[in-house]
Amino acid sequence: MAGRDHPVQPAALHPSLTALAGLVGTWVGEGQGSYPTVAAFAYTEQVTISHVGKPFLAYAQRTWSIDDGRPLHAETGYWRCAPDGTVELVVAHPTGHAELAVGVLAAGGGGPGAIDIDFRSASLACSPSAKEVTEVRRRYMVGGDHLRYELEMAAVNQPLAPHLRGELVRTTGERRA
């Protein structure tokens, strides 16, 4: 039992998450956003992906304006590997949205341990006061200590369109060649 006399030991990664091991760590970098209904913008970002030995990865993301440092967005959720080989992403947004996406995991082009996941929304829920979002697509590409992503969105009567893209570098966690 962990307590004052027994420090908690770091948990081993759950075996079902081996294919996602390259995601674990803290990532920082910059991104750009645009959408037909908003002016283009740039942001800094931090993503933390961690585990506690259970069959999921915990995910937390925050962004700030490059111009003045004000907070822009945050989201939190979980990544899970399904028995059929797909990856599930469950994300809650403070804007009143909940997103459930299913992704196909492929070996990325960035060398050993590279990851490429293409997610498509399977279910989206919006609170009564949230703007309508009808589809989200995300693609994450990890090679070594570099993470790139692209996000497309269909919202507020607009068709699916590019919205966000970013490039991050791992600052903590397991280093990859």
C-alpha cells in the first residue's frame, strides 16, 4: 500500500497501449488557425499525454495567443486502443462540446516507433448554449520527438474545412530516436 512510508512507483504502460507509447510526454510548440467564420490566428500550445498503468492515455491540451498570451482554448480527454485495432479519442471542450472519435493507426513515415492516426468523429454532443459542430477530423503524426497535427471541422452551417494545424516538440517523457 502506498503511503507516507511507501512511495508510489511509476506504473508500467498498459500492454494494450504499446502502439501509442510514442505519444506519452509533454509537447510544446506553435500552431495556426483559420475558419471561414473567423480571422486567421497563431497560438502557442502545450499538450500532455500521460498514463497511470490503465488501458487509456490521459490527454490535456491548452493554447495561448502568440500576440498577447491570453488563453484561447483547452480540451481534455482520453485515448484508448480498441480490440479491433482502432484508436478511440474521447474529448471534452469548455465550449460545451463533447467529441468521440475513432481513428485508424498506421506506422508513420518518421522512422521506428512513428505514429500516424487519422480520427473521424463518431459522435458529437453540444450543450444547449454551444455553437453547432457537426463533424471533426483530426490527424496526428509523431516521428521521434516531433508531433504534427491537423484538425478540420464542420460547424455553424459551414462544410468541413481546415481549422487548426500545429507542430510540437516533446519536452518531457520518453525520448524517441
